[in-house]
Amino acid sequence: MHERLNQFISEQKVAVQQELRQHLDSLDIPERLKASMLYSVEAGGKRLRPVLLLAAYQAYSNDTKRALSPAIALEMVHTYSLIHDDLPAMDNDDLRRGQPTNHKMYDEATAILAGDALLTYSFELIANDPHLTDSQKVRTVQLLSEASGPKGMVAGQMLDMKAEHKALTLEELETIHTLKTGALLRFAISTGASLGGAEPEQINHLGLFAYHLGLIFQVQDDILDVSGDPDKIGKPVGSDEANNKNTYPKLLGLEGAIAKKNHYVHKAKESLYHADAASSYLALLTDYFSSRDY
Amino acid sequence: MHERLNQFISEQKVAVQQELRQHLDSLDIPERLKASMLYSVEAGGKRLRPVLLLAAYQAYSNDTKRALSPAIALEMVHTYSLIHDDLPAMDNDDLRRGQPTNHKMYDEATAILAGDALLTYSFELIANDPHLTDSQKVRTVQLLSEASGPKGMVAGQMLDMKAEHKALTLEELETIHTLKTGALLRFAISTGASLGGAEPEQINHLGLFAYHLGLIFQVQDDILDVSGDPDKIGKPVGSDEANNKNTYPKLLGLEGAIAKKNHYVHKAKESLYHADAASSYLALLTDYFSSRDY
């Protein structure tokens, strides 16, 4: 990975993880609930969403303190969605990143409540952040609730479940991805940029950037499942095909999927240029999303 | 029931139900998700929480438009909590108010997502309400997230599960009730009063009022389970005892529970007097909570 980006990601991850632990540790709540929330929050994800938010913020501003609470609120919402998605009634996964899923480590009831608690606490965190003005808090709550609720991520999960074992068109596949994973990525970019002081026109261009970035992320996920290193991606190669999942390689072939991804990288960078952010970390992150091997 | 209160409750219920349906109907979201959300929201509860919020508001103000969104957001949060509580992994209830629970009518995955969606959308609703100032929105999001999250309702549900089939002291029992049902009632009272323009000192007294009102509600619930009319309460008499639940009559005897309730009614009315709300609907609602037969 690009040396400068590598360092940026490490630094932001440390800041995000410190802030996450500090907020959750300080909560005076039932012990088992706290342990279950912390277990999933600290399960060691890539922290892509908060890092993106902080990168979008720093494309327009020099300090970071105003963006930290929204960044960790976003990671909490992402974590809640993983906990609920893993439940037996949903994807029924026993392992995530090689570790027992929350309901396996604790129990189903605790996992449901830990998810509910993380979602709710993310709004509390934003509303109580001393670094944000009331107007910034309201805007952030608006964007986060829209991105994660019934018009966004929850809709994506609902459509995804309905689409299982059904052949989708490319358009239907992209609608699901745009809602299920894209909505939180768009929140990261637009909220980071907006808090950093970007102009409305710049934020418009970034909306298009975020849309393509989300698709790049998903195409690469599908490509790795076909041609990745099982040790790095943490699951056997070919599991999407075995589970009869709708993927880009299935619809377009591997070469077609790679061409599609490259097209999206081109579009994403074009939008970054129009948003005066072509030399920000967002550009390096686009390459990283496109070429990551895990 | 008191004629004047009866009319007040009917009017507020109509307003709440119209507003709930209008907001949910207008959502452009997956059909099955919307149907599942509407199913539980329209399952015909008593709407006690929004009515309380509107009564607290009207104790200090004449119009109602500023309180309507927080009132229906509160009802959505209450509905989400019922959907998740009924799940097989939690209380495993097939029926609620004589109708199939959400996961029985739809399926578990849909019920989990409908709950998640209602919770998230409640914050969106507040953040987008054109009748509230930014400062009122922030305060309402703060109070709602605190009341419903890991420090409030979710903590209560967690402790309640842990307490099953365990004998509790009166103090432990009241801690659970104060979190599990009391937190949303306190939100109703303090948010209604605050939006209506009550002074900080009045709101302090109302906090104590709400605390006692929540306990009155719970004692009466327990009393009805022992001596109520099964046709009215919608479940067989004695089901708490059969399920070995911790209740006031179990700890204090039926007479002791009634005496406790009357003591709380006295305390609640004292607080109302200090909050200059002794002649508001809140006083009539206290009697109603204490003497309701369903």
C-alpha cells in the first residue's frame, strides 16, 4: 500500500479506536450489555467508514476534533448492522473475521439488545458532542438516520434477503449495494466534507464520488471471492458461487467485472477533481478500495 | 372514566394515529418492510406515551403542533421495543393484544428489521420536523436516545431477562421498571413540558412526577394480573404467578400493593402541584393510570 496512505489510515484507526473504547467504557450500564457491545466494536474491522469520514473532513479542514464523534457514531451503526445481520434469523453466521459472532459469544437476546443499544447510542453521541453546533448536530442526525434507516441500509438488507437464490439484473444488484453498503459510505463522505466546511457544490460532486466508491468496494469484494487469497480474505474462495449469490463476476465475467471497476475508479476520480479534492486522501483511498487484497 | 379526560384521550389518539399513518404511508421503502412497520404501529395500543407527552405539553402551552412529531417518534420507539421483545430469542410471544406478533405475521428477519427501522426513523422524524428549532431538535434527540438506549429502556430489558426466575427485592424490581417502562414515560413528560415552555424548576418536579407515574402504571399492571377481568386485560388472570414473575402483589400482598400505589399517587400529585400542573390533564391521567381496568 502507498506509504503515505498507510500512515494516514493507521493514525486515524488509532484515534477512532481510542475514542470508541473511551465512550463505551465510560457507560454506566449492565455489564453483560457493555461487554457484548465492546466485543463487536473491538472485533477489529478495517474501520473503513470512519477513516473515510475523517479523510473527507481533512480534504477541507486541518483539525479533526469536530469529525471524531460522527466517525465513531458511524462505526457503531455499522457494528450494530453486522450484529443483527449475523443473527440466525438473518444470515445465520457463526463466525465473523474468524471470531464467534456476537450471538455465538453471548446469546441471541443479548446480541439483539447490543445492536439496538449501539444504534441508539450513536445518536446520543452526536447530540451530546460539545464540538458541534446545534445545526451541525441536526444535520448529522438527519443524514445518519436517513442513511441507516428504512430508506437506506435497512431497505438494502430487506431487498438483499428477498433476492437470495434469485437471479438479479446488474441494475437490481447495484440498487441493493447502493442501499446496503453505499448509504453509510455516502454518509461518511458527505458528513465529513460538510463538517470540514466544503461548499454545497463540492458536496454534490462528492455524492457522486461516494456512489462510485461504494460500487468499487463491492466489485472488489466480489472479485476477491473469485480470485483472492483465502488466508487474506478470511473465507474460502468461491463461497459466493457456492451460495448462489448475485455478484459482478457472475453477471459480467471476471474480466468484465474488472473493467467495470476500472470505469468506476475513473468516474470517482473525476468527481473528486470537480470537488477540489483530487489531491486529498480520498484519491489514495479510491485506489486502495480498488486494489485491496483483503 | 372521567368524561373530560375521555374526550381528551380520544382527540389526542386520533391526532397521533393520523400523523403516524401519514408519515409511514409516505415512506418510499420496500413494501414488506413498510407493511410490517405499519402492522405493529397500527395494532391499536392505548397510545399512553404520546398522549402523556401531549398532556405535558398542553399543561404549559395552547397549541400542539410542536409536540406532535416527538409524540409519534416516541410511539415508534415504543413499538420497536415491543416487536423486539416479542421475538423468540426474547419473550417468545406469539400474540399481542390478541393479534399475531410481528414475527408471527411476517417472519423473524422482517420483524428485526421493522424494529430497527422504526427506531432509526424516529430520530429522522425529529431531526426533520419543521416546527422545532435546532436547539429543540437536539434536546429531543438527546432525551429520546438516553431514555431508549443502553442507559434506559435497553438496560431495563437486559436486567429483566437476567431477573427471570430469580426472586428480587422491591428495590431491584423498581430499578427494572424505572428503566424498562419508566424511561420512556419520563421522556414523554419532560419533553412535552420542555417544548411547551415549562421552566427548569417545573421540569425538575415533573421528573419526580414521571418517576412515580411509571411505578403507578406498573403496580396497577401487577394488580390487574391478580384481580382484573380476563376479558378486559386480554390474558388469563394469574399468568404472572404461573410464570413466576416478580410483582408487587408477590412481594407485598395485594393489600400492600394497593397501599403502595396509593402512596405513589399522593407523591405524583404533590409533584404536579409544585410544577404548577395540578389542574392539567396530567392529574386526571394519574387517576386513570391508577384505576384503569385494562
